[in-house]
Amino acid sequence: MASGWLIGVMVEVAGEPAPLRHFFAVGHEDRAKAEWTAIDRAMLIGRIATRPVEGLEPVHMVSELTAKTTKALALKAGEVRALGWRWPRRWITLEVRSAD
């Protein structure tokens, strides 16, 4: 069972020709709740895209986060952590290792 989710949200930023994907780690077991929580946080950055961008939905699940990963990266239940625009290698790498 998931302890959290890695969510990508497409955000329209002034000066950028297309929306950019911003990543969020969300400490909710429920995926839908995690997506809405990420949307709420992304709205502080800019306007959320209203249609798919290069094949990606405006809000999409990138990865499920296991209890091992959330513990290793100190993501608390209910916490939202903005991870920025870059691919969250650290979060994904831990997930791959957790599956081994």
C-alpha cells in the first residue's frame, strides 16, 4: 500500500512558452487526495494547465511512494513537499531500490 505519491503538475509560468511540470511528494495514502493536495500547492506557483502538454495530463501520478521511501526521505503523513522542476531522481531511485 502507498504511504504517499509523487505527483507531477503542469504549471503555466510567466515568460515560458509552454507549461512546465513541477513535482510534489505528497504524504497521503489516497491517490486522489494526493493529486488535489498537489494542485492546491501548485496554484501558489502559477496557473494550472487546462489540457495535456506533450502527452502528459495537467495532473498526473509519477510514482507511488512506499513506507520505506517516505521514511528514508522524512515525508510525514499529510505533508506536501515541493520538489521543483527537475526530475526527482532521488525519490525515483529509492522507489526502484525498494522494489528489489
